[in-house]
Amino acid sequence: MKIAIGAFQHETNTFAPTRARFEHFEKGGGWPGLTRGGKIFETVAGMNIPITGFIDAARPLGWELVPLTYAQASPSAQVTDSAFERISGMMVEDLKAARGIDALYLDLHGAAVIESYEDGEGELLRRIRALVGPELPLVASLDLHANVTPEMMKHADLLVSYRTYPHVDMAETGGRAALLLARLFRVGRKPFKAFRQIPFLIPGVWQCTLIEPAQALYASLEPRERDPIVSLSFNAGFAPADIRHSAPSAVGYGWEQAATERAVETLARDVEAAEPEFRGKAWEPRAAVRHAMGASDGRPVVLADTQDNPGAGTDSDTIGMLEALVAERAENAAMGLVADADTARIAHQAGEGAEIRVKLGGKSDKHPFAGTFKVVTTADGRFTATGPFYGGSRMELGPMARLAIGGVEVVVASKKVQAADQAMFRHVGIEPADKRVLVLKSSVHFRADFQPIAAEVLVVAAPGANPIDHTTLRYKRLRPGMRLMPMGPEFRP
């Protein structure tokens, strides 16, 4: 079998301050930048990403893989039309050159919004389907946060989603997509589809599969996949996307239409029954710091700066948590990563041991932290991640610095990336387990690497463009009747 493979990954927060231009895809984020053709194999090797899992699972099957285009950019506001047209054009161009293929696999996110298209993946799949025709098997993997649309369901023959958040199963999901495609080949026909959207938005921080109710719901998926059911996915959705089809969803495939529809309906009803459980406690910043400083376990207390999580499209530069740490005179505390290329450059120019007077962060909300910091360590930002989520990813974050103010240390990077790997701190000489307080700009992915060393994890609502409370967002395009929060008010245009 000859299988074409490609990837387009972007998670779009339409309320975020910065749009994704073509250069952001060229540079990549925590994952590789834009890559085409055979170089994809060496670029993604050993990484916890879906296309890598597909490649690794396909090789023992004896398939010939035809690499197209790999493109991903860190979450942000909308992808510009220019970037989307160039990347989709590359994908179509490469696909035209891939003659005689038997199937196509795409590593997609499922929550990309383009300036001119609310449904980025649906539009990409439409263009590709128009090129390859209705019969060619087209399988795609999706992020757990996908906002699945009717168009995506129409143009793909099989959509299979992650089942963990933190996403430690990204490569595993790509491998699962390969095995499902092999199953389609063996049976010799495409499965029936079923799809149901769920009528309430779920805050990302409460979608974590290490806690209930998501833990039990995702654990139930594999046992539900009994013949004639081929695959079931629960997509928790990405709420900071103001589009018509922003919603959690249940997606299923099977060899019998009625059975597939029943399986999807049952899954959707189970999610709806758990609606009241999808709410948790969010701490006020200074109260969270006081609580953390009073802990006596000996292990660090982790404070999740979730509302400035770059993994949800923010710029990773708000300083509300730093203000709280300094105001409460926190000791042996570390915070990261603050994306501020200007401050990193100044720190490198001044050198280790110097004191610098800077306005740190705050470019996204025009509220920086003005203070005098000691430059403890500088680093080049090049290292390999070691944790379960980013593990194997070769980070290139530009000049980095470890700055100190009182008993607080701040890890500054030139490029934004979610603080989800201990190697990000070790790169500048900080051993996370030795800290009393750790503030991480992340919502959930940090838990894979940091929760094992933490005495406690607190979710904190400091300033940022990824609010826990969706009722504070000015939605305009949701479907009428969608509840903005679990058990919350309905959206009315």
C-alpha cells in the first residue's frame, strides 16, 4: 500500500492578541517548523506527535509512505489567510505529485480558525477531497480539544482523537489511526459514521483526564469499542474559539449504522450527565501564593497560571502571578516561562551577575512588571525536552535567562512555549523539585511532568486571554442555546 501523509496543526483562540502568520509555521513552536517531503521522517523521529506514531506503526505493515507537508504553529489567534493559502497550497501541490496512492493520513488539530474560514480543517479537507475524489480512504487524527464540524465528518472517512490530557498519547493516537486504516483495508469498505455535538462549553482546565469526570469518561471509550463499533472519540472541545461549531462532541464509526448511532448517543448522554462535575475551584493569585508558602510538605506547590497558557493561544507574558509572588514576599519560588525576547536580550548583554532594570512581559496587555532583577543565568534556549508530553522535542526557544527579584526567580524565553517540561527550568540551572513554589504558564499539560514532584496543584485565575469563566468572553458566533459554562447560562446572539 502507498499512503500519503501530512500534517496541519493549529489551535486557535479567537480572543487571543496575536495571529499566526506564515513565519510562525516556519519556526514552529514546541514542535518542528514547516517541513516538506522526505525530511519529515528525520525531523519528527522520536517525538510524541501523531504523525510520528503513524509512521512507526505503518512501517511493520510494509506500507510505502509518501510524505507531503508538515506544518504547525503554536496556539494563537486566527491563522492569516496568507499563511493558510500557502500551506494548503503546498499540501495540494505535494498531493498532486504523489501519484498512485491508496490512502491519505493527516495529522490535524481540529480547532484551527482561519481569517476567512471558521472551520480550517473542514476547508482543508474539502480541498483535498475535491482533488483525490470520494473513494480514496482519508483518515485523520485529532486533538482532544477539537471542535469537530459536520464538514470535517463529511470529508474524512475516519477521525480518531487523543484520549489523554495531558496529551501523553499523541504518538499512540497516530499509531491507532494507522491500525484502523489497516482494518479498513482488510474489510474492504468504509465504516458508517455518527456524530453528536454536546450543548455546553467545558473550560480546558477541567478537561484534564487525571481528574474526574473526564478520567472515567475517557477510560470508558475502549471498552465501548466492541463489534460492530470500530472507533469512538469524545472531543472535549476548545471553548476560546468564537465559531458556530465550538462545542464538545462524540464521534463514532462502525459496521452498522444503527449501532454506531446508538453508541454515539449513549456516549453523548453520559457526558451530559457529568455536566455538573466539569467545574472546579480557581484561586485568586495572592491567596494561592499564601497557601503555597504555608505548605510544609517539603515538595513544591504548583500554581497553574492557566489564563496565560500559551498552549491555549495566549502570549505567555502577563505578570499577574509575578506581582502576587513579590507582594507576598515569596521565598524559593520560580515562575516560567515568560516570553519576552527584549528582556532576554538585555540579560545576555549585561551578563550573569549583573543587575538590570527592565519592564518585564506585559506586551500583550500593556501591563509589564517594572523592576530591578539580578541576572543569575543565561542560556541559548536549545535543549531536548525530557517529560512525558514534550519528550524528545528539540526545543529552540531563543536566548533565555534566569532572573531573580527577592526570593523569586523568573525563567524568561525569547519564544513562547507552554511550561510543561522540567527541562525548561533545568536549562537555566533551576531544579524544579527543590523549589517551594512553582508557577507554570500552563493549564494541564504540566501535570504529566510536574504533578509527580508536587505536594499540591492549585489552578489560579491571574490575568490572561484564556479565561476559565467563559461568561467573560464576548461571543458572537456560537450556536444559540449553547451553555457558556457547565450548568451555566445559554448563549443568545
